[in-house]
Amino acid sequence: MIIIYMAASIIGGTATAALVGQHSLLLGLLAAPLGGSLSALAAIPLALGGLPKRQSVPSDVVWC
């Protein structure tokens, strides 16, 4: 999962720097870490949704 967060952070930081850097290069470089962190946070539900869900069997179920 760390690879997913790392990739999301790199992509988000690059995209933020490219979008904000159009206005000011310094502002783009300063905003890149914030965009990378926000995109990594946004990737958490995607990463957790892809994991298999464990289903517990009730104790009163009898297997034949």
C-alpha cells in the first residue's frame, strides 16, 4: 500500500506544481508538497477498498 501512496503523492505533487506553477514558479514549488499530501490522503479509500473484505460467520451456523 505504501507504493500506492507514494505514486499518488508523486502524481499529485507534480500536477499541483504544474497547475500552480503557471502563475508563479515559487508558488508552484511551495504548493507541490501540499498537493502531494492531499492526493495521498485521497488515495486511502481507493487503497482500502481494493482489499478483500473478511466476513465473519455467525457462531450459530452449522456446517454440514
